[in-house]
Amino acid sequence: MDFELSETQRLIRDTARKFATEVVAPRARETDRHERFPAEVYRQMAQLGLLGINVPAAYGGAEAGVVAYSLAMMEISAACASTSVGMAVTNMVAELVVAFGTDAQRETFVPRITSGEAVAGAFALSEPHAGSDPGAGYTTAQRKGDRWVINGTKQWITSGAHAGVIIVWARTSNDGNKGLSCFIVEGGTPGLHLGRAEDKMGLRGSNTVPLIFENCEVPEGALLGRLGDGFKLAMVALDGGRVGIASQACGVGRAAVEASVKYVKERRAFGQPIGEFQALRFMLADMHTQQQTAELLTLRAASRKERKLPFTREASMAKLFASEMSNRVCDKAVQLHGGYGYIDEFPVERYLRDARVQTIYEGTSEIQRLVIARELLKSLG
Ligand code: CAA
């Protein structure tokens, strides 16, 4: 197993790190406090190739692979998770269109995403009553001549109010999971209405809205993949998406460890820096070990995807462990900061709020365990 990064991977990581340090981190507090959607940051990211890292150059992507994508996600997430969640979903949408789109769909939509023209991509799968069980969605798409007419409500849509390209799942027959199909809908299409943006605990700079479809008509060519294949497309996209969220959790966890190290060196109690106390050193050692373990699991899942090996189980393991890790580590970081951890003078309270959703979105920890157990039983069956 090779733990060394290639030149391309190092280049993407260093580019993302520089951008994160110089552009993303200085705005992170304001992005969070004032719920400022980072549209301008995404435009700059597009110029660096960060909105299509694992997308062929022919469609404006960086063509740098999945490991490079994961490394870049870790860097941007360490600076601002509100920004990185939109980056993750945009990359996921671009990859989905490349993987399942027709030539016309790829040529039309992917360069719009990678160039930043679309601002962001959105992934409209969940519904108010169907999150863990997306096959239970009510949204429908009905044929009307050479058009599809979409009706229904999608919920929790990241970047939904800003995205120029939205992938929407809708029922084209009553055949359970097999009745779902997938459509590419452009932002601003008549009949697509935005609900009220959610007032969230964390990721407050990210935009999360319901999307309401009322006789929203899209052309025949908006169907992505084959009719009835929507559920499988969602599962394939989510396998990759989970590598992205695992990477986000690694980045936030790393930021929490780094902030804690800085703090225990500066803060003094009982006549010495608090980092001299063994109780806190043990806490830091555990935080760092868990964070590094999550990185290894995540990069392994990314590497398997890159090498086109099965990676469903590995992606779920990485997502499960990394998201649980970031919650534990950020909680400890707040504890290490004492009263200062609980106010916004230090970033650790934001890290903890941002980490909280990671065990929920792109499949809860319970769904990840279900996927891991199924795959394990299959492999040993
Ligand atoms: N890759 C390819 N195909 C897959 C697959 C995968 N990883 N997983 C399942 N499938 C296929 C199966 O092979 C099966 O195919 P056949 O019918 O031909 O046999 C079909 O899909 C149905 O599979 P299951 O029977 O396993 O489906 P299920 O109903 O039991 O559900 C589940 C499985 C894993 C629970 C799934 O529903 C799931 O992942 N739920 C969580 C949904 C989720 O993660 N939502 C996140 C929303 S998006 C988001 O959060 C984005 C954001 O904003 C950040």
C-alpha cells in the first residue's frame, strides 16, 4: 500500500490549503454568523478546478482523481464547513452527470458546474417524510407530450436557492424503489419554487431550502440515466458523496485538534500552560489518534473508488467513523477551552455545531451501519 501522494494529489492539496488559508478561513466566522452563502468563494474555487476535481478535463474538470478530491475537501473543511458542504455536493452532481449523462447532457451541464457559471450543483433526493428511505418519495414526474411535468416537495436541499443545476428524483411509476427516475432541472425553471431557508444549528453559511415543484415542466432530455434507474443512481452518487462528507469530518476534526493544541500552549492555570497537565495531554492524544484514523479510512475509500474497486462498504465505514470522530473531537475541543469554548471568540463552538449534522446527512450513522453490515454479510456469505 502506497501512502505517498502523487505530484497531482500534492498539487491539489496544496492549492486547496493555500486557498483555504488565504480566502476561506478569514471569512468563516462571518459566513457562519451572518449566514452568508459563499457564492463568490465558489466562483474562485471553480477557477482553481475545485468544483470538478474528479471530472474529466474535457468538461472543465481538474481530472485529478478521488484521493485529490478528498484531500481538497479536508483542507476547505478545516477552514469552513459551510463552504465545503456546497463544494462536496457540487462535485457529486458534476460526477453524476459525467457518469450517467448523455453526451448532450455532459456537454451542456458539466462545464456550467465546473466553470462556476451554475454557482453550485444541488442534489434533490430527500422529502419531508422520506430521508433515510428515499424510495418512499411522493414527488412525481409525468409525461406530457415531449415534456416531463414534476410535482412535489423536496427537503433539506443544500445550495437549493442558488444552484444552477439541480438533480431531482421523482416517481415515474408506482413500483417502489424501481419507480424512481432522475432529472436534471435548471435553477429558475418556471414551476420550481423555493421554500423558506432553514435556520440551522450549524453550517449556517450553507443554504438549505425546500424545493417545491408545481407543474414544473422540463424537456424529455432532462431524464438522467434510464427510466426507473433513479434509485440506483442515488445510491452510486451517495457512495461517492459519503467519501466527501467523511473528508469534511476529517477536516473539521483536524481544525479542532489544531485549535486545541494552540490553546493549551497559551492558556495557563496553576502556574503553568494547561498543556502540561497529563489529563489534557491524554485527551489531545486520543483526539489526534482518532482524527488520523478517520483520515486513513477516508483516503482508503477514496483510493478504492479511484481504482474502480467496490467501495460501498469502505465509504460507509469512513463516513460513520469520521463523522462520529468529528463530533467527539469537537466536543473535547470545547471542553479543553473551558468557558472560552462556549463563546464565539474561539472557533471550536462553530466546529462542534458544524460537525453535528455529519452523522445525519448523506445517510445517518444508523444507515451507514446497515450498509456496512449488509456488505459484510454478503462478503462472508
Ligand atoms: N450502488 C449501486 N446499487 C445499489 C447500491 C449501491 N451502493 N445500494 C443499493 N443498490 C441497489 C441494490 O442492488 C438494489 O438493486 P436491485 O433492486 O436491482 O436488486 C436496489 O438498489 C435497492 O437496494 P436496497 O434493497 O438495498 O434498498 P433499500 O430500500 O433497502 O435502501 C439504503 C438501502 C442503504 C437504506 C438506502 O435507502 C440509503 O442509502 N438510505 C439513505 C439515504 C441518504 O443517504 N440520504 C441522504 C440525502 S442526500 C444529502 O444528505 C445531501 C446533502 O445535502 C449533503
